[in-house]
Amino acid sequence: DAMEYETLLTDLAQGVMTVTLNRPDKLNAFNTTMSRELIDFFRSVNAMDEVRAIVVTGAGRAFCAGADISGGSGAFQVWNDGSAPQKREAADSITLAIFNCLKPIVAAINGAAVGVGITMCLPMDIRMISSAGRVGFVFNRRGMAMEAGSCWFLPRLVGMQRAQEWVMTAELFGADEAMQGGLVRSVHAPDELLPAAQALARKFAASTSSAVAAAVNRRLMWSMWGAQDPLDAVTLDLQCVGHLAAGADAQEGIKSFFEKRAPNFSLKPSKDMPPFGPWTK
């Protein structure tokens, strides 16, 4: 089973894959193994048509306390054979693996989410937090650059002023400030967070939604977020509309509407994505 991991637990139910960061004794601190396994997961899941949506959460009392720095500053670099630090490559980026995913992703932030623990949540589609959750963009306190593309994601999600304040103070803040600042969708009682996240993900995974349309639309929004001109978006979405309109799901969508019944979609993201667009890169 490709889903056997050392630092992650995976559980598939009703089309929703729940991924739990599972180093609870280390507050789910992010190490090389977890990085490699998360990248493998987010790449592998694109081919798994039974997975329609993803929820990411943490085991124990933390979501992810950041990079595992118990070994010193080498923690911020990728160690291949354990002896010499490698220069990090974009291909090693958890953020890009999440960004390129074809499934909607919900972060269920159940406790502390610090450094990479919160920056990995930025390219997820929805962030929900426990009232016990704490967030920190603590890079300045560690003498480190903000990583995982967060200099691109954070100001876009919350605005430049809020992003600068959170990074420049490098303070931990609570669920209410995360909510007020627009970082999270909702705050939940600790025992209600995961069920709420899974319930939302099940809506995303509903059989009445085309998996291919969902994948195309997720990637269209993310990839066009930085476009300089709406013409870029119109050019690409016209291509997508033309391609999907000729396909089985659009025809079934229209037919089911006129026949006043639930649609029965047949296209699969593993093999039926349009042959152009950001998902082909």
C-alpha cells in the first residue's frame, strides 16, 4: 500500500482522505522524512480517483510545531544521507506539491502551527482552527527566511499589512486573531474541529460534483491568482470551457438538470484532465 508512512497516518472514508501528521511526542515537528512523505502523498493522491478531498490535521496537542531543530540549523536544509546539507530545490517543496494537487484540501489546525507548520497550510484551500490553536510566523526569532513560498501566499491571503505585522513581531497568536485576520475560515471547539473539517470536505467530495471540473477549477483559481491581466484567465478558461463542454461530464450535467435528477459523472482526474493548462506542467 503506497499510503504506508512513518510520519503520517492516512484514512479514507466517503471520498475524504484524512492525513494526520504523526510525531506527537515531537509536537509533529517537520523533519526530512515528513517532508519527503508529504510530498509523496500530495503527488500520489492525484492518481487516486477514490480520493475526492483531503483533510490535514495533527496527532496529539499540536498541529505542527515547525521544523525539527533538535539537530541545529541543518534542520532548515535537506539532508540526503545524513552527512552533508544539500541545497534545497523547488522540487523538494511541500508547498508546490500542495499547490499542484488536483483535490481540494482542508487544514484542520488542532493546536500549535508554527513556521513550516503554518506556511504549509497557506496553499491549502480552507483553513479551520481549534480554539486551542496557536499560530506563529516566527522566522525573525530564528534568524531564518520565511520559507515554503509564504512570502507569496501570506500577503495575498491576509493583505500586506497584516502579513508584515505577523512576520515582524514573530509572536504566537491565537485562533481569534487568526480568524479576524482572515487566515482561517472558522474557529471550533477542540473536539468539534476534525468532524467539522471532514463534513466540509465531504461536501467537496459529493458525487454530484464532477471530480475533473473540481480539479480544473481548483487549479484555475490558484494559478490565476498572480495573473497580471484578466485576459490571461479568460484565455485559459475559454480553452477549458471548450474542452470540458465536449466531454461526458458537461453533457451529463446538462442532461441531469433537464431530467431533474442527480448527475452521474464518469470522468476521472487520473486520466481525463484537459491536455493543456497548469496541471500539465
